[in-house]
Amino acid sequence: MNPRKLLVLLLLALAGRCLTMAIVPVIEPSEARYASVGANMASSGNFMEPQFVFQGKRLIFEGKPPLFFQCSGWCCRFLGKSEFAVRLPALLSGALILLCLYWCCRKLRNRGEAFLAVTLCLGTPAFYLFAGLCMTDLMLAGSISIAVMGYMLFSAAEDSGGRRTGSLLFFASLGVGMIVKGPVALVLAGMPVFFFLLINKRWKELKNHSWAWGILLFLLIALPWYLMMTLRNPDFLEYFFINENFKRFLFKEYGDRYGAGRESFRGMAFLFFLLANFPFVFFGFFLALRKGFGKIREKLREVLADPLTGLALLAVVTNTLFWCLTSRVLLTYLLPTIPMCALLVAELIFRSGKESEILSRTRRVFWISASFIALTVAVLVWGAFFGERFFDKLPGPVMKKALKHRELEKYKFYFARNTPYSAEFYLGDLIRNHPKEDRRESFLNSASCVLFITRNDFRKLRQSPGTLPGRKKLFTCGVWEVFAPLEPSPGKNKP
């Protein structure tokens, strides 16, 4: 593959993602909640305790560790609070994954295969999309996949320096994973390593690990925040480890403090795996099947014995099967499989035949990747600038429009029924938070505030029995309607 073409693709992909990160409003509910947590850290200066507003109350967010939110908060400090700033840590996480993918594959294979693996990973639509969203999942995917790549380098190294580098990278990545999302990082990175050692009977190589320095590095990264949170909130460890990381995946009612978990069905993770790795996973299946099942069985032992292909294959299989055991799974949970699939498909292409076939398939991968990147950018840009109903249900655009009305500066803003997470990100202290309530209560309780209500809710409110005081409509934006306060005097406007 021509390195210049890949460099051009990387730069264009980066420019396109930066543009879409800046113009697309934060998406409810998860991205908006995480964006508000990071923005709160920047405004309050408290970078230890993630905080957000839930059902009218400011709470410490004990559902996840703070590293991603801290990074978002510091980006807001340096760049100003914006959609781009809170999403930047995800973009940097994606860039780090690609850098480590190239480094690992070049060390264990060659430069051409490394470029191909990077192109496969970058051109996977799920990877490119989540590399620009304010969510913890790509940072977690980075910690897991880089830990596995660290063990590849450790296991394949022939000198003590190489083993030490791979070993320390493995432990450092696990430490980062612990303060991105918790012990799930240890499980998802540890399973492929365990089965790699078990299948190949390589237990003796464990003695070459930098155990003392590695464990010290892991503890220095992960332990301080957990100790601090336990001292400040004595029930934190029980809730985080037992409820969020154990009961969450076994029981429908697990004591969730922040809303209901999403249910699907056991085995849904396999479909999410295919979707997360589309389209190149099917390209890889096609190349593997061309060799025939007999040759696959013959080669399987060889594949599993090699540190790169063995650990990559086991990471894909164990991660997918692990999430198949629970019905509470999301597409983002399968993001760690994308870099591993990229390594496997790149290996298949480079071992699939003659040099002319390799060149032809590499070019095909390049143009497929470029097409999907261009399509993703085009859809997001079209939606932000021209697709009037593309983001019409998101509260972000209506709040931005309200902030441009100078006459509304003296009022608080009130959302009917329940305050969305993005309100705190966009409006901050201008929002009047309140517990969840019905439409009529919101209409009456917001007398001294500017009221945001969806057209559907307002229509149902008008059809309900009982009279309502007349209220002036200020403007409509997407599905939202905005009404002026009933009480014109700002003196009565209390938060």
C-alpha cells in the first residue's frame, strides 16, 4: 500500500471527523450525560467526583470511573465548553489505537501489513463514528486492545528489552482500563491471554513478566482514585463493583441509580459483533472460506500458536462470547474486537495468495474504507446543515436557538416533564431543574420560566381536560415549541 495514500486518507478522515464533532449536537441520553459530567468538572474544578443532574438532583455519578470525564473536562478548560471539546478524548483514543496497531503489526509482521491493518480499522464505520462521540467506550476499547497488543509484543519478543516493553504496556493498559470503566477491562483483556497460555501450554513465559514494576505501574494508575472515592463515599465500592459490574449483567433489577439498563436477548452480542466490524468481517470470512474447512482446521493450531493471530482471534472469540452470556449488551461493548479483526483480516490478505492478489485486495480495502469514511462525514454534515428533521428530536438545537434571544437572558429555562441531560451541558445555571412530572404540572410550574415542550406533548396537553392559562409561543425548532413566561417580572424567577 502506498504510504502517501494512507496519509492523505488519515488527514482527510481526521478533518472530516473534527468537522462533524463540532457541528453535530450532543445526542441524548448517554452522550449528553457524559458531556455534562465533563463540562461540570471543568466549571466546578472538581476533577475527582463525576457529577451530573438526574431528576432534578445533583448526584455523584458512581456508575463509571472518571478518566474519560477528566479528559473531557480538561479539554473544556483549554478549548472552551463545546461539542468538539467534550468529544476530543474519544478522537485521541481512536488515534492512539491506530498508532499502537501500526506499531505492533510492524514489529511482528511488516510495514505493508501494518498499513493495511490501520486502513481496515479506520474504515470500519462503527470505529470511525464512535471515534467522535463523547462516550467512554472507545477509550475502554483502546485500553483492552492495547493491553492485548502489549501481550503480543511480550510473547513474541526474543530479548529482555522487548519483553519488558510489552509487559509494561500490558499492565499500564489494564490500569487505564480500570479508571475508564472498571474491572470489565481486566476480564476482557485477560481472557484471550489466559486461553492463549492454556491452549499453547506457555505458562513458563509468565516468569519473564515484569511483575514488580508492572503491578506497581498498574496500582499507581488505578488505585488512587478508588481510594479517594471510598473515603469520600463509603458505599461507593459496594455499588460500583457489586451492582454496576456484577448484578447489572445478571439481574433485570440490579439497583440502578441512574435509569433502567437496556435489555435485548442473550446472543445479541454476536449480531452486534457483525455490525461493529462491518464490512470487513465478511471480507475476512470470504477469504477464510476460500481455503476450505479442511485447511482451516489444519491451520488453526498454527494460527493459535502465533502471538499476533492467536491472541487476536482469541480476543474476538472470548469478548463476543462473554457478552453473549448477558441480555444487557450494546453495540459499543464490541468495539474492542475491531482492532483485533483488523489484524486478522490484514493477515488473511497477506497470506492469501500471489503478490498481485494481495495488491488488488489491498487497493479494494483502501477504497472501501475511503468510501465509508466519506459517506459517514457526508451524512452527518447533511444532517447538521440541511437535514431539518435529522436531529429534530435532540434538545441541543432548540437550546442554542434560545440562547440567541437576548430578551430571554433574565429568565430561567424549564423543560416539560423531565430535564434532558444535554440541558445542563448547553444551559448550565440557566436551567431550572425539577423532578419528573406530568405535562400539566410542567406547564403550571414553569410560570416564571421559558418553557420547552415537544409538539406532541403540547398537543396532548391541549386535549386533556381542564383549562390552561394562555401563553405566548416564542418559536418552534424541530419537534420543540418554546413559550414565553406567564409572569413577565424577572424578580419572581427563582431557581
